[in-house]
Amino acid sequence: MAFMTKNGLLWVVFVLMTVSSLAQKPTIERPDPRKSTKIKDTTRVSLPIDSLFKAKLDAPTAKDTAFGKTAKKVIPKTFYNVLFRDIDRHIDSGQVAQMEQNPHLPFAGRWIREIHIHSLDVFGYSVHDTLQVPGNWTERTGNKLHRSTRERTILRNYLFFEEGDVIDPEKMRDNERYLRQQGIFHDARIVIVPFRNAKDAVDVHVYTQDLWSLLPDGSASNFDNFTIGIEQRNFRGLGQSFKNTVSYNGRDERQRLEYAGRYFIPSFGKSFVAGEGILNVQRDQKQLSFKAYRPFLTPQMKYAGAIELGYYNRRLFEFTLDSLTGRSVRNYFWSQYVLFDAWMGRSFRIFFGDDKLRERARFVVALRHTRQSFYNRDRSVTDSTNQLFQNTRPTLLSIGYSNRRYQRDLLIYGFGRTEDVPVGDLVSFVYGSDPAELGDRKYIGLKYSRARYIKIGYLYNLTNIGTYIKEGATEQGVFSTENNYFTPLHRFGGEWYARHFINLKFAWGFNRFANEYFNISGNEGIRGITSDELRGTRKMVIGAETVFFSPLNFLGFRVAPFTFADLGWTAFSGQYLFRNKPFAGYGLGFRFRNENLTFTTFQVRLSIYSGIPDIGQPFRANFDGVPPLRFRDFDISAPEIVQFK
């Protein structure tokens, strides 16, 4: 029996919080940005700032149900407030329009006199209401178990500005978005307060609210088959994360003990260069890799790049056809290689359009070189077999145009936190050469994406086409398009809200190597199922989902019922894509998430499937985690070969 699970262990930990804030005495002297900034203690300083958004206090919650009213009579007050904790729901009419007003615009051009950092702990606080404090002893006790993010770390690693700088409203807004993207903050807010003794000076207050960052993990079937792991996503309040997992299986003769570890540093000072190290010693994968990278975090950043070096030894498989059953059979083998990958990019301001466009749009030129060197290959590489395992050395050049903005919204992939939705355009042309082991070849690719809020919702499109050219013929070519749409937030039944989501993916591979294919099972198409029979070099997947965001919460977890339907088709070269009925999955379920915790949303799902070969039981019940969903951005990064997946 399982005695340890990720979600099970976390039930005890997630009811916790503390406050660490900062303050300093005003000085009229303009600071020198070249000097280090000393952080002052502002623990007892509170600004006269109201909530950013008006909260509806009369919304029904779990306390208002019959069960909640009965529980109030029999459960001690302290425990009752923990079990039926109200969570902040700042949803009101016109809120999205209010969110889109940049509050920093009136202060453009003023200089920053002082920067105050207010690092709020996990529970009981809000960056939108500085007067909100923990409401019971469990929250206060729990916060003492959490190391809040250090103010000095925020000041030195996460801010795009310093004391003495001039206020740039767009930079301030980008900085808020950057803070929210770190995965260690529930939300972030920057407030500018005029300094009464100097009209051209302001004080900047940065508010962040932490997420619970310690995540135990584990499972076991018996004493000789278990897994124990721990992940800390904000180690000692430094913003750095590590994950260590140890597994043991005494019955597996290949390798009884396994280890997987990762350490991540989001930024080395204000260089905004992130670093990552990975060590995996597992049965099916051995990996040792190091990577340092700096993306184009904002349009104003001129340089970006990355360098990666790694050793990989992976257990892969290829498919053969069983002559008796006609089904696919996996044949396993090992593949070892060393990877070196480096790129650098430079952005340039555009010379056309109005001021608004020139502020956010850029031309980007980037160069990339990759070396993948295989050794101890279990397969012989020839012009007609195992071409995927040839040594390659592609050098790629990209020239692109990017125009990106962000619109803040609520209740899309999150359950109430602020979400930064990208809107903009991207066009990128890639050209390169690869003196590969099996002969020289050229590469050419084109990428286009666009997203807008329209009257009936949000629409995103991504279209790619790319191919190698060898001796006048195409090789490993692919055309793909992805379209995502969601409706405006619909309100019904008091404090219930709903959104509808539609996703369409189409891809067509041409002149691909043997054993290259799409698989549309799982998160790539038909959710909740894994099958080797859902493969092909061409695919089309349509997914629809309706999510109902309810006001119900229990132990701080929001509840969101949902329904879904997935349809998919695959075909190999020479086959008609729609020759058969679609693979299909339908169902409903419930998602649960506490926005103050960093672990994944989990869900209970009931599904029924049709058209899938050898499925066995078409009715299935699943309890699993939901992978974090992110919007596709419009920043141009490394020149890349269009992925075939």
C-alpha cells in the first residue's frame, strides 16, 4: 500500500503564513545608482493604500452551505476557521478594464528616491490589500515554518530599476510580470508614492506574496519498492530551487537504486542570467548537464543567449510490427551522446510605426551552433537506417520581428491569481547549414504567431514550416499549426463563473526518417490515456473544455468542475488522414488548487473513450496532477528547428 504521496503529505502543510516588510527614513538627497542600496527595516510601516480591486464580501462560500453551518456548531472556532477559510476573490464588474490601466503612467520621468521591499508570507496577506493580516493561529504558526523571500534577494536579483533611475511605466509593468513568472510568488505589485518634499521624486514600494515552497514527495508499494523526494522552490528565501529524489526497487536487476537531482538559480545578481544543473542516475536515463541562459525578458533588453553542455545516456525504443497481432511492439536500445549548444541574440528598435509600437516592437538577429556527438551506438547509421542517430553540427541564423504586450486577466489557467496574457505578433525566418555525418544539408524555416483579444474572447495562432534540404530534396520536413481560443468570463448563478476553451492542432510531416512519428495520446491529444496505436506522421487534434470557477473552497482549495471532449486523427505517409472514425475521449471532473501553494493543480476525472484499439476498459477514473499551463509568448529566442512532436 502506498504510505506516502505528494498530495497526501501536503494536506498538513498548506494551512500556514508570516510577514516580513521593510522601511527606511526619508532622505532628500538624490541617490547615486552606482552605490549599493542598503535595505532598511520596514516591518511596522504600512502605507495608506486601499485594496487594488474591490472585493465582494457577500459572496457565498463553503461556510454558507448546510454542511458549513452545521460544522460551525460542533467544531471549535479555531479549527472551523482553518477548515472553512475564505479566500480572496477580487472579481468585480469592470475589473479587467481597471487592471489594464497602467497606474505608473502619472509618474513617468520622475526619479526614484528610495526603494522599499515588502516581502509578505504565504497565508493571510495580500499585495492588493496591505491591511489584510493572518486571521488565526494556524496561519501565524505555519508562516514561522516558511522562510520568506529575502528582501535583499528581491532588490538585487529581481528588479529592473535602481534608486536614482527615472520612472519608466512600461518597465515597471514588465517587472511586475517578471516577478509573477518566477513561480515563488503568489502575486506581485509595484506601488509608486510621490515624495512630498520634492515634486520630481518618488518612493517605490515593491510588494510580493510568497508561495509555500517546500514540497515532499514519495510513494511505496512495499518495503523494497519505494520513492522518497523533496523539492524546495525557494531555498532559504534566496529564490533558488533544488529537487532531490531517491528511488529503490529491490526486484529490478538492471539498477536497484536511482537518484535524480536538479538545482536552479533564477538570476546571478542583476545580470538576469539563470543557471541550472541536472544529475540523473536512473534505470532508463543517465544525465549530467549544465546550462546558463538569459532570455529577452523585456523588449528593452538588447542581448540574450545561452550555453549548455551535457552528457546523456538514454534507453529508447523503436517500433516493429507483430506479424501475429498486427500491433506495434517496442524494441528497446541505448543511445549515448554529448551535447553542446550555444546561441546569442541582439535586438534592435524598429524605425517605423507610432511611439506605442516602437516602444514594444523589435527586430532580432540571433546565431546558434549545436553539436550532438553519439558514441557506443547500438545501431548502425546508414543513409537508409537509423539516421536520427547521426552526428550533427547545425549552425542556424534567424532574423525576426517581435511585437509583444501583456494584458492582465483572471480565471484562465489560474484560480484567481493575476495572469499576464501575451498579445502581439512574431515573424521569424531561419536559415542554416549542417555538415552532418551522412552528408551536408541546409535548413530553412519560417515561424509566424499572432494573438489578440477580440470581442468574443482571446485567439492565438502559431504556424511553423521547416525542412532540411539535401541534394535538392527535402528531408525531415514539417508543417504545423496550433490555434487556441477561450471565451470571455461568463458569470452565472451568483458567484459562479465559466470559460470555454477550444484547441486545434494540425501537423503534417514529409520525408521524415523511419521511426519518426506523432503520438496524440495523453497531453498531446486524447487526455487520460496512453497508447502506441495513436501514432502517425500526420495528425489533427481538436479539444474542447468548459471550466466552471466556483466560489466553493475547502482548506483554502478552490474547486472548479469541468467537462471536456477530445477528438483526434493520425495517419502515416500515403494514408488518408480521415480514413477512420476519430479517436475520442469525453468526460467530466473536478480540479482543486490552492494558489498559495506551488505544487500542481490536481484533478479527479471520469472519462469514456471510443475508437482506440486494444483499450480494454473504455470507462476510466483518474486522479492525477495537471501540468502547469503557460501562454506562448512572442519573444524571439534561439534559432530553432521546427519540432516534430
